[in-house]
Amino acid sequence: MRVLQEGGADWVQPEWLPPYAPDLNPVEQVRSHAKYSDLANFIPDDLADLDRAVRPSMAGQRDQPSLIRSYFHLAGLKL
């Protein structure tokens, strides 16, 4: 379905998704990787400790293009 609005970009095509579809959201894969891989068995002492652990996990994923591509592939989305 192509939806064009006056003055809008003709290359934009909306994708209709269910109200909540974590399997179709690459961000959920980022969180899952951090939670079950990088931070598995991690028990923070407080929120600051958790923050110090999560930030490097997110930065590490950002530096792995093949990992990011796999999240989009898993969701069935094209880059």
C-alpha cells in the first residue's frame, strides 16, 4: 500500500504492524542481547552499577555491524 500525502515523499511506504510486536522490533533484540548475553548472571549493586554495565554492552553492539544486521534480518526488515 502506497500512501502519498500532498508534498510528502513518494518513496515512503508504511508497514502496518500489530500493536505490540517485539519480534518485529530490532530494539528488542538489542535489549535481549544485553540482558541474556553481555549481562547474564550480572547482579548490580544499584542503578549506577547497572548503568555502568549496560552502557558498554550497548556501545559494543553498536560497533558490530553484522550483529545489528542480524537483528533486522531476524525481524524480517530490510536495511
